[in-house]
Amino acid sequence: MSGSSPFGVHRVLEPVGESLPQAARVLDPRPEIWPDEVRIDIETLNLDAASYRQLSDKHTGDGDAIRAEVLDIVATRGKMQNPVTGSGGMLIGTVAEVGPQSTLGLEVGDRVATLVSLSLTPLAITDGLERWDGAGERVPARGHAILFGRSIAAKLPDDLTPELALMVMDVCGAPALVARTLRTYAGESPSVVVLGGAGKSGSLSLAAAAEAGATRRVAVVRDAAEAALLEGTGLATHVVIADARNPLGLAEALVPAGGPADLTVVCVDVTGCEQPAILATAEGGTVIFFSMATNFAAAALGAEGLAADVTMLVGNGYVPGHAAYALELLRGNAEVRRLFETRLHE
Amino acid sequence: MSGSSPFGVHRVLEPVGESLPQAARVLDPRPEIWPDEVRIDIETLNLDAASYRQLSDKHTGDGDAIRAEVLDIVATRGKMQNPVTGSGGMLIGTVAEVGPQSTLGLEVGDRVATLVSLSLTPLAITDGLERWDGAGERVPARGHAILFGRSIAAKLPDDLTPELALMVMDVCGAPALVARTLRTYAGESPSVVVLGGAGKSGSLSLAAAAEAGATRRVAVVRDAAEAALLEGTGLATHVVIADARNPLGLAEALVPAGGPADLTVVCVDVTGCEQPAILATAEGGTVIFFSMATNFAAAALGAEGLAADVTMLVGNGYVPGHAAYALELLRGNAEVRRLFETRLHE
């Protein structure tokens, strides 16, 4: 075996030498590990919602056909990457072997969730998915997966159900980046506006903001039902019902809540929130875009058109320690935990 | 007259009360100004390249037809916003009247360039564009334009031709944001990689990096011709020829130039540079995306897939004082000036 790449380039079979694993057509899922890798025995695959929807639509909900296609994708590509949506998902499993040069901090027997996408994770399935009826994103499976030298996996905590822990880990980048950004305002009682404050990433962002010392925390929600979720929780100091796509309407709705904030966090997955978010931000402040519906040019040109001196961050889903931090926020805040548990049973 | 909005909402005629001027169909270009506005007598319109190309293609280069359509757009919409491309351009003119509450720092008689897009600037043309033959983006014109309370205009310097000054101002956001970012590393001799280092925004970014104390400055260019432009200029300490879309190739090419940098600046207008830029950046470093070809999701998911702890900035074209700063860089650096003057005569 030749040397391994921390990004898994050594497992790219097609096209060789050009691609990172996510862009590759075929990965090598052999169970033997390179010295910096980790092998995981799979317990459950959680398919990405967009991927499962595409498969279900294509096969008009026929579970056997969906299962057959998932098996075919994994056998053909060496990873579970939907060829239409390009997306993957995540998995739960148990650490089976840790290479001597691995720096992920895992030990054999740890029960973990992988936080890098299945779309770049070498994967082999050995049970024909016999325990899965093809109905739903949660796929019980036997087989193994490989983590590269530079990867992300989090130990599943003992005190939370795997479903609850996964739901928190899925959005854990947001609160970590919010906390990091607010720490640059240490001692200045910064203010925060969260567009989509009642959602998963939004409510954790509000909890992170409170923990980081933001004394004015404004949650923008779309209707009274969402507002009711936050009432009395203490997560937000102000709850505002407004359309996050309407720049003038949003700016006006924020006036009674104290106006523009030092930090605006965009957690709503709809298009057209760029200029509204910029207008919701004070001069010299920061916008973090966590929505995948964000349009890069609309943000860049939108700020220029408003002569707005704001720092705009692409919401990187990875911040060191993000999963542990988000789980701590959930444990330390009964209201956040209740919000998440309510969503689990929706 | 009722109160004015610093963003020009009071001049939106259609749709009233919902849109900012850029998104509006029709603006009110009346010459009477609100107390925070400025009126400019137009000298030249510089149509956006994409807009002119669309008009020229549509009318197969017929100058009379192109001119007629520009006149029709301005008469109908109260601004020069191409209805197909959505883009505008900028203008040169002379300040005719300054409202008592204007904070733009302009005086009657100042010769200025507007740095906000024509797509949001109230505009009226009074000479039928009789001095323009419809061939080319530069449109001599008589008439007036309005700047809102919050807008951007820069005085044209006496010591540079308007063409040279405009070319610098067109990309002035990049060096200003590079300098601001590097100042957070004060005293630490930060390193910089500029993808597209021989271009306009790239070369000014390198000059800004040198001024801000970056001791290792790597210019990535696509071929030997571009490398030759930088040879011997002192702008870059290393010039690397590589394809900025190839993550592994770029990372490998950077090794002899010192490897990943504290700051990576993306100035190449091609798609697929997100993961290469992330890999070119050291852990804890920053990427600034100035390319309008940047894909938001590719950046966000790309960093997560690489477990890369990097701060990613949307390149805001506006930083206070950006035009004056870029012109100072040009004046203070004969090599940058020569690069720009070479481009003027291309």
C-alpha cells in the first residue's frame, strides 16, 4: 500500500488522480484500512431527505425497487451517493478498527455518527438490506464504512436517544459559528437577529447567542404557530412575525425589536433572504448565511447596492468541537430540548 | 414631499412599498432632490458588458436599434437596467446639486463616478443619445441621475485618466477587504494565495497584501503568458501556474510555494474553484470569494466535506473608503499601474 491522503484521494478509483472522494464516480470500499483511517461497522444509514424523495418518486414508492436501487448504487459506486441529487446522508455504527495514525480520537467499540456526508464515505453493504422495507429514510444495514484521516465523527451520547442526538448533530455547525462570531464582541453585549428562529438550527443559534452574551436576541418567524413555539422559552428576547424575503417589511418589523443587529443569522431555507438579512444588520456587523438556498451573487451585489459595510460569512458546517458544543447546549437548556423533542414526534 | 429613504424606496413607482430600487420595475427620476439626495449631470454612461452584449446580439449590431432600445428602457423604467440581464453599469458626471442632509461628501462641480449600479439609479436622458452611434459600451449622454442618501460615488482624480480610474474603481472592493482581513493578523507576517493573481482584482489584492504586511504572496495564474505579466514586479513572492479548478493539482502546485496560506483570495471568474480554494487555505485561515461564479452550496458543503476549519467570506464589493484606497495602491505601485495601463490598451 502506498501512502494515504487525509482527504481519501487514495480510495478514488474513478477518475484516478483528479478527484476528491465527493466528486468521484467510484470509491474503493475495501475493509483493510490505511494507517490514518478508521473502519466502522454499520448499524443504520440515514439517507438524505432529497435523495430518498428522488428514489421514492422514481419508483412510485415501491419499497423493493427502492431497496434494489440503493444496493445497486452502493455496489457500483462504493458509496451511497444518489446519482441524481448528488447527496448522501449520514450513518450510525460502531468503531471496528482504528489505524495507528488516526487523529479522530475514536476507540474500538465507540458508537458513533459520521458527520461527513455518505456521498464521500467508502461503504460496503453485506446483508442485502434485508431488514429494510424501502419505506423511509432510516435504513437498518450491515456492512462497513471507512473514515479518512481528516473526517468528522461524533460519539453518540449515553443520555440522549440516537434520533435526538442525530437531529442536533445535523445542524451543529450553526450554533458553533454563531458562538465563535459573537466571542469577537466579548463584553459588548452584542445583539442578534435570527431569521427562522423557531427551527432546529435557528433555536440552537439563539441558545448559543444567549450563552455567548448576546443580550438582545430577536427571533424572526413566519407565523403565529412558530411564534408560539418560542413564547416563554427565554431563547429570544423578542419574537417578530415577518416575511424574511421582504426587505422593507422585515426592516419595519424589526424596529419595535430594537432595529438592526450586530449579527444576523439566516436559517430559513427559502430564496431571496439576502438583501433582507443585510438590511437587518447594523453597519460593521456580520451576516451568517446557513441556508443552502442562499444565492452568492445576490448577497455580494445586494450588499454593494445598499452600500452596506457588513461582513458576510458562508455558513461552514464544520467548526472544531461543534457536535459536542451543540449537545451541551441541548443538555443545558430545557426549552431547546423540548423544542427538539416536539419535532421528533411530528 | 414626504420623507426619503436612504435606500431610495421613496423613488420606487412600481411596485410601490414592496421593493428596493434594484428590484423595482419603475423609478421616479424627477430632477428635484429630497434633502439627503444628490443630482448629477451625466457625461458618460458605461453599460455593463453583459447588458451591452445582450442588446448588441438582439439587434445584430444595428447601432440605431441599440440606441433606440436604451432610450426606451430609460424612458420606461426611469433607470438603465437591462430587462434581460438585470444588470446596469456605472456613470461619470458632474455634481449639480447636493441636498442639505447628504452625507456623501460631494460638492457642486465635483466630477464623479457612481459606484452603485445603474440598475438602481434614477436616470433621465435629455439629448436622445445623439452623440452615440450604438457601437460600444461607452455612451456619451446628457441628462441627470440621482444618488440616494446611502450610495457610493467617488471623485475622479486629476492625475489619472477617467478610463484608468474607472477600471481601478470597478474592482476596488477586493483590495480593501484583503487589507482589512490581513490587518487582523497584524505582526504575524501572514501569507496569501491569490487565484487569478495577474488580473485586475488579483493584482490589486496582491498589492494590498504587500502593504498589509503579508510576506509570502503567491499568485496562481493559468498560463505562462499571465505569469510573465507578474515576473519581476515584486507583487508576488511566488508565481504558480495551475488550474484553479483542480483541487489536487492546485494543492500540489502550491507545495514548492510554501503550501496553504492564511488567506486565499478567489479572483477567477470560473466555476468549481470552491474546494481548491479551501484546500489552499491553512486550518484557521480565511477564504474570500470575489468571483461571481462562486456557488454558495459548493463552498459550504465543500468545507464540511473536507472538515476544513476555514472562515469563508462573501466578497462584499463595498468597504468604506475602498475607491480611494485602490487608487492610492495604484499611485504607490508603478508595477500595478503598468499592469492596468497595459490592460487599457488591450
